[in-house]
Amino acid sequence: MKQSAKDFKTDQEVRWCPGCGDYAILAGVQSFMPELGLAKENIVWISGIGCSSRFPYYMNTFGMHSIHGRAPAIASGLAITRPDLSVWVVTGDGDALSIGGNHLIHALRRNVNLKILLFNNRIYGLTKGQYSPTSEVGKVTKSTPMGSLDHPFNPVSLAIGAEASFVARTIDSDRKHLTETLRRAALHEGTALVEIYQNCNIFNDGAWDPLKDSEHRDSLMFRLEDGQPITLVDGSRGVVRAANGSLEIADVAEVGIESVLVHDSRNPDPAVAFALSHLSDSVTLADTPIGVFRDVPRASYDSAFHAQIESAKAGGRGDLGSLLAGNDTWEIA
Amino acid sequence: MSKQVVQLSRVIIRFAGDSGDGMQLTGDQFTSRTAWFGNDVATLPDFPAEIRAPAGTIPGVSAFQLHFADHDITTAGDTPNVLVAMNPAALKANMRDLPRGADIIVNTDEFTPRNLAKVGYAASPVDDGSLESYSVHPIPLTSLTVEALRSFDITKKEAERAKNMFALGLLSWLYHRPTEGTLTFLKQKFAKKPQILAANIAAFEAGWSFGETTEDFSVQYEVQPAPMLAGRYRNIHGNLALSYGLIAAAQRAELPLFLGSYPITPASDILHELSKHKKFDVMTFQAEDEIAGVGSAIGAAYGGMLAVTTTSGPGVALKSEAIGLAVSLELPLVIVDVQRGGPSTGLPTKTEQADLLQAMFGRNGEAPVPIVAPRSPGDCFDAAIEAVRIATTYRTPVFLLSDGYVANGSEPWRIPDVDSLPDLRVAFATEHNHTNDDGSTEFWPFQRDPETLARPWAVPGTKGLEHRIGGIEKADGIGNISYDPDNHDRMTRLRQAKVDGITVPDLEVADPDGDARVLMLGWGSTYGPINAACEIARRSGVSVAQAHLRHLNPFPANTAEVLRRYDKVVIPEMNLGQLALLIRGRYLVDAISYNQVRGLPFKGEELAGVIKDVVASV
């Protein structure tokens, strides 16, 4: 039977604030799900705590709304033991990068078959508006009346540093790009981290507006496309190699399009992807790349895990009686 | 040359030396041979947390005590008859436990002025007459070993390292232990190092011959085999028995076993052991931290595995929130806590029973978790199976509260017949379990079994049973999020009622005289010392009853009735009275709490004294 987005909707009333960016992501995911070509019962959504983590309740698949920050660990246990399932994690900037940072980096380095959607709104929403690990320095919130002091994480840089084999970024309001990115992530073997810029219209409204505003966005945003020169959408400026080996942005008219770096998400060396993730200005959002930064093949943890088990079993299955007896026994009559 | 042979009914030997001297291995080998010979054996390894503390110092002393007898014994013994002291530190650290008249074998090579000074001996106690009331055997163990290995192509250091085998050979001669098993063991251990193997065997044999020829030992001892139930036996450590119990339970449940764990003393051996048994469908996952250990286990349980996490007290503290999630999700999960001295890092390699209240109450909200505690190394096997039975039958996390003493101790174990193990097969949910008014059907994840109150175990991949669960309160039955006050009250009581209603066997009481007015009540690893104490008391004509709790939550149904039969109830615990608090609160019994937290098990004699005092006061 052919599936549609409707098949993935539940009868539960969606309880995000009206206008929340999560609605767009939910709709995008629900309409993408049929593309997986999987029966609903073979898909599992696991989340931690936070606004985004209510997501599983609205997906008509198996799902678990767990505890703060731990979704990657719980999902790892499920994905490792049940390679027949498609396991998705929904998390937010606080859940994934603050309380759950350890689980996130270890899931990424292991490359467990998980697709992690990180909704980044640069604020704590469910606890009503404290700064988050992705908030810009100087953020005035309830807990930082004189401005926050913490230097923010860049989730893409963090994931690349944690040996992630797939890292991408997309935007809640760009359905087409969101769907394309999910498609790439779903095809990837191992852990895929997708950062989704998501708007919290109550506590941090407009955080990503420069990238959404049709008048300015084309001069602020790079769209990473394999085989294409990395230029701003309007084509005015492009990414080139700097004399010191790092990346810099130059006028295309000045340097010529042939000098502009061509994007290659399959590049085994993570250095360029990392440098790309660091181009943007965390306050103005100027020079922000979106798209797939990195997508390299690496055996998933679960496939290696089961290969070991199969190889152990190849010598015959275990016999409980002889295990318990061991090889040093005696008889008492 | 044959020497006089003296028959003994029991012997307690303590091997003590530097952490690097191989005392644990020596003790283990002596134990294996002794068990194999047919004696009943109980052991107490006692080692420092540091892998190699400074050589020759008291903190670096590693000891292994074993007690073997021609009759049933339950403890590693109170006071050694023989101390093997490989250096002055080992002598000094263990002297206070030695009764007068005990044999002391000292390695005189290590009694140098420098080593003596390190532990504050002004003169060698071997020579200054301070050990007059003991039977001291000064033997240059190191130089005798080096001499015996002169023809081998090994370094002096390697030769010296074999001195523990010399000591083992000597003790094996002294107590008529069979040698064959030790030789087989060495052959396996050093299979890839033929020179070292030959040297160790030669050192062992040299020790044996030394005993035969030296005039220092005029007698040899024999301890006849103990009468035991007929059957096939092996020697087993608690952590090994617990690992085997989990594997056996998984096999009997016909489920793959998943262990999510983070290394921690003294529980890591369970992770090591289970990781060897992939061909039994055992999956082990060394997680990034304690929380991920239990988290991955919860994920695996959701996926239909028999899920386990192993840890010690500090790890339980980290896992608490996730255990609460498992309570809320009502998924089967076994949490193994091999207790050690606390609080905080505490005494990592020493034993304690101070996590009982943490297991019982250490979570936010009303979060009841059943608790099972093994009483001896071999009993870890059965306790693990029982924990699995409760977890899978009632869909609940279960605490298995072991401790350092049972985990590292060993005893002869009658190998169970696999077919006699309980059938633990479970049925996953496969179809809708609720019919709506209009006749349509649905799956309700929190629809309970009327008898056990367990909810269905519905694993992903089951068509038509798609559902969402979480840590937020769920509506009774349908399982949707619910903030309704009455529903929360009902669900809280249902979760409690489910645990309270777990069927556990009645508490058994041993009162051979039939007229005891005092009950000794214990739980977990204090079984051995309490049992020894009761026997000592009874031998001196004092009647006392003994009961031992395996189930701490829920308590056996007849507990109240048992407690009321006695004028006084004494509860010895290696904590400051945690079971006593529960018993007093639950049953309003004015129990006498007797406590010690020294990182070591109780001594039988000491508890016997407590019994006599209490009996005299009744």
C-alpha cells in the first residue's frame, strides 16, 4: 500500500506554540517518511527532553520520549541490537549539546546507524527562555540579564570534530532543502547529524531571519552542492584558499570562478568541511553555509558489532551445559 | 622421606605480599586445587585499589584468605592458622588478625633493613623475639627460587617473580594438595612463553621438594573432603556465577542478552566475562559513561532484548534518572550493583552493603524497584535468574544487589542441570488489546495483565502496534500523555501495587533447637558470617534462629509473621542499619541493628558474641 504523509500523523493534538518552527519540520518529515519505503512499524523516533523532543508523540511509528540528553544513548542501544529498524533521534541545542553532549559525540564517533535531527533555536524554550550552548555571546535572557558570557558551540564544527561521517545543516522554513537533506541523511550508513535552524517565536523570535528574508538571504548564505563552486547564492562572492592554508571569502569577479573551491562532501579529509563550518559570523549570520558538509563512507558500528557476533557463532553456537561446567570439575558421589 | 601426617578438620590460610607478588593468583590456585580435592572452601581476596602501590608499603599489601574444611563452611574464616608473608609490610599489616600459635611463613629475603624501615620495624621481628608465641618459619623464598631456576634462560627478575609459585608448591605440600591442576593451569597461562612456563613449574616443584626435605616442617596436614550433596562441582567466583546466571536466564528466556556497561570496580569482571560469550547471543556494549550504559540497555529492552546494566554504587547514582525512566516505561531491565565502600569513591576494592536504601529509594518520585540480593558466590547464579524472572514477568527494572565480598569470593558450586533451570520464555504483544465502543480495535500500551499488572511488551517491528511511550505520566490503559490528577494518583498506585504484588518465596527460618527466642536476620553477603555465628552459638548451647532475606523488595509475604515469633530480632549489616530501618518502618518491630563498615565481612566469633549477649538479655 502506498504511504502518504497522512499515514505518519497521530491522533495526538500537537502542543507546540502556534507559529513554532517545529510544525514546519514535522510536516516536512511526515511527507518525507514515505520515501523511506519502510513499513511504519520498522521506524522508531527517540527523543530526549525539550520542545523538539515532543516530536515522537506526533509520528505514527514506534517512539520514545526519554530523558534529558540521553536519546543518542538509548537510540544506540536500540539501533545496535535491532539493525532491522530505522532509528531517528530528535533533539535540540540544549538537549544535544549541553546535558547530552557526551552521548552525542560518542554516537558520532562510533557511527551507529542513527539519524539525528538537531533543532537549533539558540534558546531554551521549554524552561522558558534561558540562553543555550548555541546562543551568541552577550545574549540577554532571564538567566543572563547582563548578557551571556559563554562562547557558543557550532554544532556542525562539533560534529565534524567528533569524527562524524555525515553532517548537514538545513532550515525549518525551506521545505525543499529540508527534504533533500533528510534524503541524503537517510541514505547514509552510520550516524547522520542534521542541524536544523528552527525558529522559537516565543523566546528567540527571528533568530535565523537574515537567512529567511528573501531580500538579503542570497547575499548571506552558501548552498553547498557537490561538484559546484561554493559561492553565495547570489554568486557575488566565493570560498577560496587563503595563503595561510585556511579558507577565505573573495569577490568572484576579482578572483575568477575557477579559483573558487568546488564542494565535495565526500572528501575524506575533514579539514575543508570544518573550515567551511567556521566561515559564518555567529551574530550577523553572514556567510552561513547550508547543505551537506560531510558525507563519507565508514562502516557503521552496528554492522561491525554484528559481524563480530556472527564470526563468534561461526565456530558453533554456545552450549550452556558445558559453559557452566567449565573445564575443572570434580564429582561427588 | 615421609613425615608425620596430622588430620585437621579445617584450616585458614592467608597469603599476603606486595600488589605485584601474585598473591591473588596464588590464592586462587590453592583454592581451585582445594575445592577439586573435595573440601568445602570459602575465600576472601583483599587488595588495594591502586594497581601498584609503592612496593613494600602497608597500602600496597594484597592478601588472599581461604578457609577450607572437611565440613560445610560459609565464611572465609576469622583468624588465619597460617600467614604467608612475602615481605615485612605483609607481616605487619596482618599480625593483628593472627591468633597466638599460628604458623607464619616469612620470605626472609625481603626482610632487609630498608624494607623493615619502610614499615617502621626497628629490628627484624623474625629475630628480635617479638614473634615468640607464633610458630615462625623463616625461609629465603626469593633466593631459593632464583637458585632453583639458575639453569633457565630467563632474567633474574623473571626468576624472582616465580617466588609465588615456590610458596604455592610449599603450601601444596604442607596440606597435601593435588598438584596436577596447578600444572595444567600454568600450561594454559604461559602457553606462549615456554621458558616462563618451565620456570614456574620448576619453582612450584622446588617449593614442594623444599617442604619434603626441610626440617623446619616436621609435620604435614590433611583435611579430608567435606560431605556435600552428590553431583558435579566446580569452584566459582561471585562475578562469574552472576555472569553465568544472566547467560543462562537469557537462554531460558530465548532472548538475546544485551549488556550496556561502563567499567567500574568491582563490577567490571561481569562486563569482561559476558563479552567473551557472543556465541550465546550475548551482546556487550562498553558505553561512554554510566548513564549511556543504562540508556543503551533501556533502548535494547525496548527492542525486545534481555537488557542488563552492571555497575557499583557511584554508577547507580549516575543511572538513577534513567532507572526512573525504566520504571515509568515499565520495561524489563536488570541493574546489577556490586556494592563497594562509599560514599563517593569510598573504598573501591572493599565490600559494603550500604546501597540498599539507594536501590530502594534513590530516584525522584514514587519509583518502586524490586531488589534481589545473592548470599554467596554460587548463589549469584540463582539470584541473577530470579532477577530476570521478575524483570520479564512484571516488565520492571530490578536491582541485583551483590557486593565486593560475594563478587570476588569463591566457593565450590554444584553445577546445575540446564534442564532444571526455570522456563523464562516471554510472549511479546502481537495484536490489538482494546476494543472501542464502535467495535474497532486498538493497541493500548498500558493495558495491564490483571494478575501481574504487567503491561504488554510490544517491540518495534510489530505491525499494528505502533505506539509512543515516555517519561511523562501516561493515561491508564491507552498510554497517552495525561496530566489528570486522578490518573496520576491511580498510575502511581498501580506501579507500586505491581511491585508489591510480585510473588516471592516465603522467608525460611533455621532454628534446629526449636526453642530460639532470638532471630538473626540478614540479607546479601552477611549470610556466611551470620550462619557461622549461629553455629558457634549453638555449639555452646545457645539457641538462636536464623533467617536470610533474598528479596528486599517486596519482602516475602510471611516476613511479619516470622518477625513476631521472636522476642528479639538482630540485624547485622555492613552499613549503619539500612535493612533495620526498613524492617522497623514496615513491621514496627524494634529490631536491634548491629553494624560495621570496615570494608571487610563480619567475623563469625564476633557475631556469636553478639548473639550470646542478646540471648542473655532476653
